[in-house]
Amino acid sequence: MLTEGVFDGIRVLDIGHVVAGPFVASVMADFGADVIKIEPPVRGDPLRWLYPKDDVGLFYKMQARNKKSVTLDLKHPEGRAIFERLAAQSDVVVENFRPGVMERLGLGWEELSKINERLIMCRLSGFGQTGPYAGRRAYGRIGEAFAGFAHITGEPDGPPTHSQMSVGDTVAGTWAAMGVMMALYWRDARGGGLGQVVDIGLYEGLFRQIEQQVVVLDQLGRVLERSGSNHRNVPFTGLFRTRDGGHYSFSAVTERSALDALRAMDMAEDERFNSFERCMQHRDEFAAAVKAWMAARTLAEVDAAFQARGAPGTPVKSAADLIDDPHILAREMVITVEDKELGPLRMQGIVPKLSRTPGAVRHAGQLLGESNALVYGELLGMSPEELDDLQARGVI
């Protein structure tokens, strides 16, 4: 096992804000990239003010982990000049402003690629850099709605439903991170030698992941609708309430796993349910039978029955259930990080697990501008007097 990360030696300038852009840089920081998070002076990233404890934003502590925080006013001419000097020595710039903002600052792709032809510019926006909707303002939930994701989420007799998580942002961020890695691979491993733009709209990751929706509409003329916790093609699935108020989810998508689930619920001999075809014909009766079976048992009893048969199912868990779960801890999916402001704090661990070059969480999100002296001093050679002057004038 090697100690350096996959992205050791790769420098990323993260000028993203809130979730989507910073998520890209966070993925890379977890695996060794030198990520410099550039924030506006005084207030910093808006995430610094979400879920505060003693005026310290907890969301930021997670999202900005492993990053060096510096302050810089990109609207100030000297701030832009400093950014250009940083870009000249970096591999990746990540931004999630509306299209045109970076160009108005004089920091668009045309300008930055002249400064550093090897630079990769990752651009996340609501609707992408091109097209008739490119100028529209959007956030993750707008992406959910526009992508068709909200349309298929919710109960059949209910309205479209948003996720309670920043799924539009993080899905787009995951695809964008893959795009950056592809661009790095082509530049370095394939000998391309040059940088390029990675362009993604917030809706596009979700649109790519709504599976068969488009081809079914195109070929069958059908618009797939909401089905709640049921699956439109698989009868052996659902989410049900137990006697003690818990909820249990099971999903069996093969004949073998379906038989195991039926055996767990003492229904294997019921001819209405013992094949996919028959269960589809009687799916309302099956759902009623499962509902009654689970309602007569505690959550622990239901799970014990499923696990005894090797059937695929799990209690619906909250963060309170997971934070001390033995499997979660064994997989290091909850870790403890020492923080200057809050002391020990727990957060999610590294995803994915790499056997030779594992990622690591070295520290939580830093204080605003904590790395100013390190980055501007060591990387750009600025003196303490220069930094004091820039700070006094609001440039940093």
C-alpha cells in the first residue's frame, strides 16, 4: 500500500461555492490533490453558515475537508492578477458560476488557457455553457425538476417530490469529477499534453441516470410515472411499516432472491406469488400480504427472518442508526477528525476504497483564510508585509 494519494502532485483551484463545484474538488482532495479553496474575504463560502455550532458551519467542515482555505476578491484587479499567477501553477480550476461570469472577470477559458495550456477548467452550471437555457440561474433542485428526476419521485397519487439531499449537485459533481479525471488521463497518461474544458449542467448527471425513460418514450410512446416505493417492473420489492413503528425495505430482482424473500415471509407455497409473472398479476394482493406480515412483527424480527434466509432486505436507517453501526465502523465510513475549532468531530469516510492508494481525511474545513500565508507566501513568494497590505485593502 502506497502512502501518497492518486492525485498527489495535482493542484486544484476550487473557486466553486455551496455544493456542486466544491464537491468535485472534495473528491479529489480526499485522494491527495493539493486543493486550494478560494473564498471571498470576510464571509467566505455560504456553506460556512449552514448548520452552525458556536458560529462554526458544520456542512463546511465536511465539504471543505483536506482543502487549504485562502481568501481572494476576484472582482478586484489585483485579486484577478493573483488568481492568474495561481492558475499558471495549477492543473485544474473548478468553478460553478453562471456562464459568462468568469469571462466578465477576464478569467474565462480563453484567457486562462493562454496563461497555462495544460490547465483543465471544470465548469458546472445550471444548464451548461451552451444552449438556449445556458444563462438561466439554477441550483440542485432546479436540476432535479428539469431532469425528470422529480417527476418520477413520489407516490403515484401525490405530486412530484424533491430529495432532501443535494442530489442534483452531488450527482453532477460526481460526473464532473470523472470528467476532470478523464481530462487528466488524456493530458498526462495518453500524452495529449494540453488541458481542456469539462462542461456539465446540474441537470445532466440526473438526466443521464433516469435510465430507460427516454428510450421507452421514443420506442413505446410511454411516459413512465411515479410508483412510490414500488418498482414498476419488479413485484418483489417495497417499503413497509413494522409493528413497532420501524420501516423495512426489501428488493428481490432475481428468481432466487425472490424465493428467499418469500420463504422469509412464509409465502413460498402461495401459488399467486411464487413466480415473477404470477406475482405481477397479483401484485396488489402481494403488497397487502407483505404489509400484514410486517405489521405483525417488530423491525428486529423482520430483519432476523430475512437475514436467516439470506434474503435482500434492511431496516430503513437514519444517521443516528448508522453513526455507531458496526459495519459502518468496520468499513471506516464514519471517521473522527480532530478540528482546531470544534475538537473531535465525526463525518463520513472515504469513498471508494482503493487497496494500493487509499484516500485519507487529513483535516476538516479550515478557518477562513487559514492558508493565506502558506499559499501566497510559499507558492507566490509574497512577503508578510505584502500580505498585510493586501488584507488591509480587502484584496485577500
